[in-house]
Amino acid sequence: MSFFSLRNNGTYVVDKREFASRLKDITGFRTSNIRLYEAAFIHRSASFTLPDGQRINNERLEFLGDAVLDAILSDYLFEKFPEASEGFMTKIRSRIVNRDILNHLAVSMGLDKILVSHVNTHCPTKNLYGDALEALIGALFVDRGFKKTKKLFINRVFKKYLDLEKIVDTDTDYKSLVFEWTQKRKANLTFEYKEEYDFTHRKSVFSATLLIDKKVYGTGQGASKKEAEQEAAGKAWSLLKDFHLSM
């Protein structure tokens, strides 16, 4: 169900009552700052420009929410694991902010049902819904501040839809796993990169190809080289893991 309808001039009309009700289901509270949250659910592909030249989409809130989410998780893990090393907490945080995990959280919350985008729903961009979750976190931070945003995310999202114990026990750093595999076999691991510009979404997209002894084992794409490497390494590890026990 969409609460947004498109006008002929390219702007959106929002059914504010229905949108506010759905937002309350997600956040647990009502807000008078509806316009802020409306912007959080306008994907860059559905951007529109106001008469004063201001461009409306969720990119700025996504940028803010990304930083706030890192701070929330750092604070939470610092409290949760008082004896843990910095390396351990960094690794667990990186697993949680994995794009697949953020997309899973967003869909579990129902954000996919209210996000406005012009992206083909049968072939959505990799980070479409996870970006909307970050934008929502950014909006919450602006509206409610850090303490309430942290409480809401941890209690209504993190604890509800994720299993921290499983995340801790599951190693999803595929790049490290593949690197270890090649080291033990004295094989040569290399990446080849390609950068293209996505004019629809106005951002660079990186491609990475993982080669072991010059043979391709996996390819990946992402908003950064690191993200593309991790996807390529995940595909490579799916081929290599059958040999893992013989290491």
C-alpha cells in the first residue's frame, strides 16, 4: 500500500492520516513532524524539486542515518560486551550493517510497502530498502535525538528481527575466509576493478572480480570497492567452502 500519489507537476500528495498511522506502527509514537518522515521514504529515483529549487529525496537523511546507526551499534556493543576488544566489536558491527542485513530489517519492518521509488520492483537496486532504513534512522535522530532513536532501534528493530548470538557465531567476512584459504594453499589472490556511473541514481557503482591464480571465482557490485569485494568473495567462498575441511 502506498500513501503517496503523484501529481502532474511531479510532486507527491501524501495521505497524511494513513501515513501517520503506518509510521506509528513502525515507531510506536505519533509525530507532528510528518514532512521529515515523508522525505525519508522518497528514494532518489523518485526525487522532485520544489519551486524554491530544493530537491526532495532521502539521500541526506540516509547519510545522517548511516552515521547514527554506527554510533547506536557502537554504544550498544560497548555496553553489551564490557570485556570485548575493539576488533571484536568492529567485526560484529560490520556484520550488522551488512547491506543484506539492513535490507532484511527494512523489509521485516514493512518499509518496502511505503517507500516511493521509480526502480523496477522486479529488479530493485541492491541497497534500496536498507537505504530507506538508514534514512528513517536519520529522521528519528533529527526528530527525537540520539537516546530515543537508539532505544527505538534496539527494542523495536534489532531485538525483534535479529539474533545477536547467531550474528556473533556466524563469520560472514568472506574476504578474510578466502584470503585464509589461499594463504594456506600458497595461491595468489587478486581483485580486478571497474567503476561505472549510474545516471539513474547519480552515483558510482563499483564492480570487483576475484581471481585465484588468475582464474575467476566470483564477481560483485557495490557502492564501494569494499562492498563489491565482499560480494565477490561471498560467491568465491560458496565454491571454495566444500574444500574448507581439507585445509
